[in-house]
Amino acid sequence: MEKKKKIRKKRTAFIGKRLHNYYGRTGFYLFVWESLKKAFLPIVLAIIGVFLFNKYVYNINEGLETITETFSRIGILTTFFVSETLLGLVPPEIFIAWSGKTESPILNISLLATLSYLGGLLSYFIGKTALKIKAVKEYLEVKMAENLKNTKKWGGFLILVGALLPLPFSIACLAAGMIKYSFRNVVLFGLFRFARFATYAWAIFQVVD
């Protein structure tokens, strides 16, 4: 029994080392680093912009309360789901901030995370189905050439990066569908989307509280 455990441990370490070498050789780590660097400055500027806007122009808390009082929860959640399915048209941080001003912030942030996750899964099937339409297929293959190339190389880890980092999760899922990547892996790696929403909610709630 002990011998089997040692063999299994060595095999896992060997596979881990091979994956590490592969991702290093194909530029995955560099891609993540460059993506983080590109995202860092806009995020910092956005935070500073929100702080200054809130202090000198308009009270964001009042605006969020107005949205909460004016629009129904179903309407806001539906808009969010459509956005998260169609390439993340509206930054999810706006909806996260909204959830912080509602009577049930934990429930609403949980619903947002679930809808974002489901939107990504739906994007996967949109990508898979789009290949059957010649005009759409040609358009997407040109517009998403880099995403398709990266998804073919890195598969699930690109889904994980899209789920955790400020990168378009739905685009990663759409590309995965287009290359017919394993749906099971998309489901598993996409679960990290919940961790992203929990982290962002904690940070944003400090600002809009």
C-alpha cells in the first residue's frame, strides 16, 4: 500500500513537472503575466476614478440605491446574464457594487456568480453551434484567431485564467466551444469563477458600504 502511494506521488510530481515545462515553453506564464500587467493599470485607474468621482462629482452609493429602488432584481440579473453570455459587454464590477446595496447582498452576489458561470457555459455552446453557420464561423475564426490558438495550446488553464482574472470569461468559453474542447473541463475549471466574485465582492463592498 505504501509503495503504491509512493509510485502515485512520483507519477503526480512527474506529470506536474511536465505540465510546468510545457506551459513555460509555450508561453502560457508569459501570457498570464502580460495579461495581468495590461489589466493592472486600468484597474488602478478605475479605482482612483471611482474614488474621485464619488468624492467630487456624484455619490455612487446614492446612485446604486436609486438603481436598487428603480429597477427590479429580475431585470438587473437578466441584463447581467445577457452581458456575461455575450462577451462580457458590461463590467461585472458594476453589478457586484449593486448587490452590495441590496437587502440581501450575499444572496445577490451568489446569484451573480452563478449567472456569470452559466453565461460562460452557454457561450461554450454558442461557440460550438456557431461553427455550423459558415459566415459566422469565418467571422469568428478571424476575430478570435488569437483566442482559438491559445485555447488549443492551453485548454483548461485558459478557462481558469478567464474565470479568475479580469479577462473575458465568456470569450475563453466561446473559443473552447469553437475548438470543441472538453465541456467537462470547462465546467470544472469554470467553477473558479465563484472565487473571483467572492474576492471582488469583498473588495468592492468596502468601497460602497
